[in-house]
Amino acid sequence: MKKKLLISSLFLLSLGKLANAQSENALFFDNTDDQVIVASGSSVIAGSTAMSLTMWVNPQNPFPAFPDFDGIAGIRNNADADFYILHLNTTDVEARFRNSTGVNYDVVASGITLNTWQHLAMTYDGTTLTLYLNGVVAGSTPATGSITNSFEDFLMGNLLYQGTSFWFNGQLDEVSLWSKSLTPAEINCMINGAIDPTSPSLELYYRFNQGVAGGTNTTATTLTDVTGTINGTLSGFALTGATSNWIAGVTTANSSTIADVICPGSTYVFGTQTLTAPGNYFEAFPLAGGCDSIVQLVLTAPVINTAISQSGPLLTAQQAGMTYQWINCTSLQPVAGATQQQFTATANGQYAVVISVGSCSDTSFCANVTNVGLTDINGSAVQVGPNPFTDQITIDAGTLAVNAIISVTDISGRMITEFTNKNRNRIVIDTKQWNKGIYLLRISDTSGYLKLVKM
């Protein structure tokens, strides 16, 4: 385990940002064919005697009317599973709950405003269906029963009625589905901030923070459920331009997103969480009044490749564009001036490189350098072959002096064989028992070496 990264200073930064507003992304639905499909979304509330649906909505259609009602979001099969909000006419919205016996309960309320972000919430507690507009009760009606159908899709931007699609014209953000009846206090906390994805009974939660606002987003076709339950699939969107695309979303207070880096092998403390891997994390920080401020942490980890290659005394780090410091593995001290991707050892020994990216670093294995001060035998009067070899090496000594010392080491420096030339012009070394690998042949008379490879 490498150094532990404690971020008390980051918490001060986060808490300092909690009162700041933050604009994030949303989706613009074009009233033609744009929708988000959450397959079998009804499964998360099936059997529950309490449920809630919340969203931020910016309606754009001035004259919705049958067959052009604007289906904002929810579940609808018009038989035994309805829980949705629909833009009914210029100023009115309809909230409907239909239970498993086919009995439906409706709340129709006025006060919706075109071309303006506003918060809608509908709750059902087993006895009453209530619709909230910007945290204020807009209407309610007695209701009973539950939804038992687990196979109906949860839709955003469309609701189906007898084969007709009620396409939505407008913008959606921060959609959530719950298996509980939210209280007025909880709804007002949502209006003033984001939702904690770890909240009990929160079944689906879509923050709409994918894509680039107004950019080319043809690959951003998934709406992420931050609870990890069921992601939504975008259908019909152009995903370019100012409409039918990802756009700038609603601006809310008491929520923020911060970005930081976790070093490989380190831990990162974020509120109550101790993190060991990159990812998106959420933490709730209590505020006055009973609400929480939700901080999203986008945690990334740099990729550090510590592989090095060796050619004699020349060592090369395989990853380019980093910060380097070569060190002596014996003393663990840096080699003065050795801060480039390549390093040529001037003394025999073991060397490694510390590679750094920002505040993170990692260290390579130690490479053994044993041939400093020696020259290549190739080109001298002494001939060695074959290379690569299998069962034996033959040395044609040529003018090699009597009593010259011949030695072979493996790449780690371990001595394999060593002997003195006894006035032989041709020397054969048996290598049948040697492992496959790289070996260095040294002949003291030539002050040289030759790298050999056994196949």
C-alpha cells in the first residue's frame, strides 16, 4: 500500500463551495420522437403502497391538447400501472396513479409556466395522491391500492395512450422515482439541492450530466442511473445542436462537483468514505434546516507504466512524456542529473526510475548493469557463435592471449561459468543445462563483452 492521501483541505474547499450554485446538463425533447426508455422501470415500485416521482421541467409547448398532450415522465399502460405527470394544456399538468385493479386517481393543477425551470413532484402514501409545484401543494385526491405490474417501461419525454405517443416538447433534468412518499420537507430540500443517491427508498435517479451541452454527442446515448439500478436509453435524439440534444441544465444551490486524483495503491478519504479506486462518488454534508448539501467527487487515477528496457548500460522508460528520476537501487538515492526518459549508467550496479504524473509516482523494477567499461567483442579478432545458441557456444580464440579469463553471467549478474584459456585456439562451452535467456560473455584479454541469447 502506498502513501495514504488525506484530503482535509479538500473538505474545506468542498464546504466552501456548498453555497455556490452549479449549472449542469439536461435533455431537450423535440416533441417529435425524442424519449428515454427505462426498461421495466415499474419493477422498482411494484408492490409498494407508497411512491414518489420528482423532476425539474422546462415546458416549451404553448398549446398541448389531444392528441398532442405532452407526456413528461412516468409509467403508463392505461390498464393497471399508471404513475406519471403529463402537460395537459398551457398552464395545467395532470398527475395520475392507476392501481393494479385498474382504478385511476387524477390530480389536475394549474400554475405551470412555459420556458421556465420549475420543480414537479407527485407522491402517494397509500391514502392520498398529491402533486407539488415548486414545493407547494398544487392539488391532492384520496387514492388506494398499489402497482403490481413489474414489466412496464418508465419513460421520459413520452407517454403512451392506446398506441399514440404523447411526445414532450421541453427540457428535463434531475428525474427520480421512489418507493416511498416524500415529505414536503424532503421535496423542498430537493429544490434547493441535489438528491443523495444513497437515500433510502430512492429507486431510480437520473442527473442528466452526460454529454456536452449543445455539442456533438452522438455516442452519449445512455442516461446514467446514479443509483446503479437501470440506466435509460436515449431514442430519437439528434444529439447535435441546441435542441434534441444534451443542453445546459437547471441551476440548483447546495450541490457541487469536484474533481481530484487518487494515486495508484493509495487511499482517499471523502467524507465518511475511504476510497481505493477511481470513479464517481457522492457525499451528503448536513446543512442548517435539515437539508443536505450533495457533493459529487469525480476521482481519476493516472496511468503509470513502469516498464523499462535495457541495452547494455542504456536504460529507457517505456512511457514517454512523464517526469523521471533515475535512482541507485542499492543506496536508494537519486542519480544526479538523471531526469530524462533514457539513462546511461556510468558505473555497474542496479538502477530504477521513479515516474511521476502530477502528485502521483511509481517506481520501476531494478535493472542490473554489469558491462560498464567493457567494449563489444564484435569486430575483434575473437569470434563467438552461434548467437542465438542452443546446446553450445564456440569461441575461435584467434590471437587471444594465454591465461585470458573467460566468464559468462546471466542478465542479473549471476556467474554461470568462468575459466582461463590454456592456449586453445578453439573453445567449446556446453550450454545444454542453461536456461533460456540473455547472457553476457566477457573475455578479460579484450576487455570486451558480447550479449548472447539462448533460444
